[in-house]
Amino acid sequence: MNILLTGATGFLGYRTLERLIQLTAVDKIVATGRSLSSSREIANLKVTYVLGDLTNDSFVRRLMENIDVVINTASLSSPWGSESSFYMANVITQQNLINASINHKVKRFIYISTPSIYYNGEDRELVKESDPLPINFVNNYSKTKRDAEILLEKSKLTYIIIRPRALIGRGDTVIMSRLIKAHSAGRLKIIGDGNNIVDLTSVGNVVESIMLSIDASKNALNQAYNITNDNPVILWYYINLVLEGIGKSKVEKVVEFKVAHRVASILEWVSKWITKKEPSLTKYGVGILSKNFTLDISKAKELLNYKPIISTEDSIKEFIKWHKENEGDQDVS
């Protein structure tokens, strides 16, 4: 089996590549990304790195020669940015990959999407894949990720869509690293009562869901799946666990939701019309840090035979160890 793995130089892509090379059924992996750091390079006879821009249609077509399975983990993932930049990174790339997959008769297309498409500003608990989506998505990231899902759903490809909630673990330069950066700048405060319940997902569990998708049976195909650790937790307890684990003080200062939301609204206005830079706080960020947000994963359990294999606690320990070893050498942009 020959696999094309996009986003192979990122957090999830790198961890996926680590697992793919262990599969005896996999003969060749074409690993692509925009750039490759030495810390995320895997030397293995199965792996061929081909770096480039997925918005370039001719580049994508060259990647697809003799490929059986596409795993698309590539994405522009950020709470802020222009619609055009997200459209190019998340929609145009998806269309190029779909077109090339159809032309080269790819057998299966696995797409990593996001449950942020469910976010509506309110507490959400045990959200199912079939639940109605918001009329207006919270940001350009969510909108374009759903647009990319629709492109795949309307294609004639055999596909599986994965919606993993809040990835944690070794190599995370997105969620926990951003929170650490905010804490170091003195900007991190508990929003609301600090008791909001959320799902987190160990990156190893997301990788396992991808492995299951490669071999999924016919009745599991052409579906979208929520993926979590199946163990909702108090978010701020784990944020403080990470902070104390890396030698920082835990967050104790509290700000009311209404106040934080108002400040975020002002900062977004300033960013949109004046600075053109990502604000230090967004309305989406306020909601994510203060609202309950859990997913129902019964569909993944039933059809994909998904079962979390790594606990939240173990992934937190894994992240703390990795962060200590790599502190000062992390890109959280």
C-alpha cells in the first residue's frame, strides 16, 4: 500500500508518520509539507519527503502517482486570519487533492477536520455528528474546514472524515503551547467559574483513529467521526496541571465571561481595522476557555471500532516531558 500524507511536518502529521512506518502493509509513504525541521524528520526507507505548496495543482498531481490512500492532515489552523488565506490553505488544497485523487483512482481519502464547526457560543454537551450545525461559523477556520468536508462529501471518492477535539501530547505547538505563551506574558486568566467540562484528545488516539480508517470496513466508509479521549475533564484543572508541571505558577486570577467577551470584541475590532494582526484574545478563545464542550463518540466506537488507547493523564505527562526538553525551540505561531 502506498500512502500520501499531507501536513507530515506538522504536529499530527509527524505523529501519524511515526505510526505509519510501523505498518507492514505500507510499502511507501510520500510525506509532504511546506518545510521540514530536523526535529520532525523521520529517516526510514518507506518515507520520501516531497516539500511544496498544495495550492499548486501541478505539484499535487505529481504527488499522486501510484498512491492508494490519501491522509490529509494539512491545514491552516488559527483562531484569526483573512478569509482568503484560509480559503487557499483549507479549500483550494482540498480541491486539488480531490481532483488528483479522482484522476489517479485513489482508493481512500482520509480527511482531518475539526469539531469547531459545532461551536455556537453556548455550552455544548455530547454533540453528535448528525446534530445541526450553526448557521454562521465562529471563524474563517471553521467555515473553510466545513467547506472542505463538503467538497469531499460531494466527490465520488471513498472517504472518512475525522473530527478530533483539542489535541494534546508530545509535539503540541498549538493548544498548550499557546496557553503557556499567554501565561508567560501575564495574559492568562480563568474565564468564568473555571469549572467548564471539555473533551481533550491525545494525539496518539487521533493517530489510532486514522489507522482504523485505513482498514475500515465498507459500512464505516463515507462518514464523519467525532474523536476524543472519551473522558470529559475540567479544563482549568489540566491547564494548571501543565503549568505546574513545567515549573510555572498555576492560574488563579479570574475574569467574568461578559468582561472577557467584551474585551475580545474590542481587540478583534482593533485587529480587523487597525493593526491587521491576530488579537491576543478572540471571542472564540473566550468561549473555548469558559464553555462546556463535549462530543458523542458512539458512532466511532460502533463503526470504526475506535477505543482510546492513551489517557489524558499520560498525554499531559508526555507533553510536559517534551516541553521541558524542547523549551525555547518551539514555534507557536
